[in-house]
Amino acid sequence: MYDSKFGCEHGLKWRNERLDTSLLNTAKGQCEHLMSKLETFMIQLEGGDKLRAMKRLEVPPMDKATKVGVWIMFRIGFACGLVMGLLTAIAFRVLNETDLELLKPQLQLYKGSFLLIEFLFLIGLNLYCFDISAINHTLIFGLDPRDHLSYYHIFEMAGGLTVCWCTSVLASLHPSVLSVPQQLHPLLFHSFLVFLLLNPFSIFHTQARHWLIVTMSKVLAAPFQPVGFAECWLADQFNSLSPLFLGLRDLLCFYTYQINWRDMWSDSPLSVSLDCGLFSMPVTCLIQCFPPWLRFAQCLRCFWDTGHMLHLLNAGKYFTVFLMVTFAGLYNMARERSALLVEGRIYLYIWAMVTCTGVLVTVSWDLRMDWGLLQGNGLLKDELVFSQQWYYYAAMLADVLLRVSWAINILLAQMKDSAAAATASALLAPLEVLRRFIWNLFRLENEQLKNCEKCCAVQDFCNIWRHLEKDQDVLSKDHDKITTRATICCLPRPKRRVKETKLPVGGTDAEIHLCI
């Protein structure tokens, strides 16, 4: 085609010199023998099931994902149109309200679910960034590379839940339109969320829900079993979703202590109080300490398994959060008692010192350990996945500022007697979810670079050679050395590296080129 297009013979010359003399053409017998060996090994890895082995070796068609994405994008666009209309209706209702203070406690019942929807949307954006940057998140999380959720599916779920959330809020703001009591709308919506997660039917992405539930159970059992990357990552997400757990606590308090089930069907306006009584402050502190405890326990377990002191230092980072929550709680308890003003100031000063230390430690750990920065090349590192360096500097600045807002929100979230503090806390909570989105981008980028350095970017490849070394029946005793050249294509052009590894395979003397 080249020769016919340009009227020359350069294409034929290149073919004769490069293709006809290549090993793929001159050593076809060796290549076929190697492919046969690979099929035999894969069949053994699948327990003798040849159909599953051939399906696993088969490359999935590229146009299949594209067709699925088109239909999902249609549903995403439809959901976005509905969300815009519903948000407009909610805004008109709120702006026409004469007393906004009556709506704030009612809308606080939906605060936790709003953070969950924001988190889902940003996770979808994370997956999109991973896809365009060639970050192999399926390998990092141990997912099935042929059957896992894409960013299309995450955006679809976020859009559908946003429609349901807006509908529930709008129905709660207009109780006269429907015959359902106003108090029941938040309960029905959150019950629907629990049903989506725990339903036993093969609907709503069953395998993804099963993976999430299993990983969550491993996170809760962190001190009693080994910890993997997925468990650490999910526990870190819980640390940013601490306001979500506080919102669920408010919801439980409202339906347990405040609601009058007998007068539910009356036409009297809804009066929402989120006070849980005498133990409100201790329960708030325990909930704020629960996500850091999960990571603290995981770090102790990692130290028990590996003996590396680095895990103890990481545990100390989460221990500073315990101190921040404790002194914030002591300050708020002293502030509520007018006779303890001096004691309250002392607790406030201690909280400020602990918070400054905690923010400095967490920011340093984020940049140096989690993101792998501050190692040269300015303040960055030698190898970068993302194309523009200013992305990293902007993320570093955002991490510092959002960490400060996260620390302040720990104090504000405990001030239940202040309407201004509750409003400020509600505004700062989404910023922490945004910070976690930025953290996810550079955390998985750093993990991807580590995988490239270890030459483990393809999980099945390592499993095959590990099986080769153990299986003495298939391999002959006289092993020759074959050079396998793995071209690591996970780095952006032109930062591609070639690493050679010698692997024992009997009866072959070929060279495999793998593009990972």
C-alpha cells in the first residue's frame, strides 16, 4: 500500500529486510511450540478447563466496550438532564422559603448521602484519569481485567443516585403533593441505598457489590488478617467519609429519639432536631475516631507481618488524629459549661498545637510516601505519568489547604449547639472528599510506577512462570535460558524503559516482546 501510494519500493525493501528476516517468520516452529506451551500452562492454571483457559488468553474485542459506553453515556446524559431540572426546582423551593433556618436541619438528614454521591462521581473521574493515563488500576486492586466496572458505570450509578436524591429532597420539601409523610422521605431513600448494596439478586453489578462487601469486611477485620492494597485504600476513603458516618448518626438519632410516629400523618410542619441527648459528644468523638482506627490497626498488622518500622510511623500519623478529636471534644465540652472557660482555652491551645503537628505530618506523608514526590526533579520525582508538571504542584498546594480545612472541620463537626458551625462543617465536608479524589490520582500513579519497576504490570504473566518452576511433570530437567524482553509501556512517551529478564523454559531459544 505504501509503494502504490507513493510510487516507490521502499515498503517492499523494508519488508524484506525487517519482516521476512524476523524470528516471527524464520522461527515459526519455535513460536508455535512456545504458544502451545503457554496454552498448556494456562489450562493447568484453570484446573483443566480448556474453554476457560482459551477465553482468558483471548484478547477482548475493542469495539465491545465502545458500544457499551455509547448506551451508558446516553443514560448518563438523560440522568444529567433530570438532575438539572430537579436541582432547579429545589433551588426555587429553598429561595421562596421565608425562614431558611427551618430547612437547614431537614436538609442535614441528606448530607451524608450527598457526600456518598459526590464520592461516587469523583471515583468515576478517577477511573477516567487512570484510563487516559494508562494507569493499570485493575492490577493494583486485583480486579478481573475482563469484567470490572468502568468509569461509564460509575458515572451511571452516580447519576441515577443523584436523581433519586433530588427526588427525595423535593418530595420532602413539598409534603402536600404526595400522601407520604414528610418524615419518611429520608428514611425511604437511605433504605433504598442499603437495599442496592445488600440485595441478594443478580442485579445492580453483583460482582462489584460482592467485591466491595468482601473488602469492607476485611477492613473491619484488619488486626486479625493480612492487609492488601485494596483494604488500605478503602480504609483511607473511609477517613475522608467521616462526615458521612456522622450524617448516618444524625439520621439514627432523629428516627430514634426525635420523631413522633403517632403524629406522623398530621399536617403539622416537620420539626427536626438532631440532638442525641447526654451521650451526643462522646458518640461523635467515637465516630470520628473510627476511620483512623481502621488504618491504625492495619499499620500495626503490617508491622507485625513485615517488621518494618515505617508502618509504625504510619500508625503514629493516625494516632495524631485521635489526639485532635480528643482535645476538640474536651474543648467543646468545656465550652458548653460557662464555668470552665479557662479550662476550655487550655484545651483549645492544646488542640491547635496537636492539629498543627498532625497537619504537618499528614501532608509530609502524603507528598513523600503516598505520592513519591520530593525526590528530585524540582520538588517532584524522576519519572512522571501525567504530562504536565504543574499538575503536581497544584495538587501539592491543594493538599496542604484541604488538609487544614479537614482539621478545622473536626472541631466544627462537634459544635452541635452552633448553627454557624454546623453550616461551615457542611460546607467543608465536600472539600475533604475532593481532596481524597486528588490523593487517589497520585497515590495510584505512584503504585503504578512501583509495579513498573518490579516488572509485575501483568498479573497472569507472573503466575505462569511461578507455575512453571513448580511443575516438574511438564518441564524437562534440562532448562535452557530464554531472554524475555518486557517493554514497559505504562509510562508516557517517550519515557519507556526496556528491562531484560531471563526465565527458564525447556527446549526454546526465542525472544518474546511484551508490551505491558
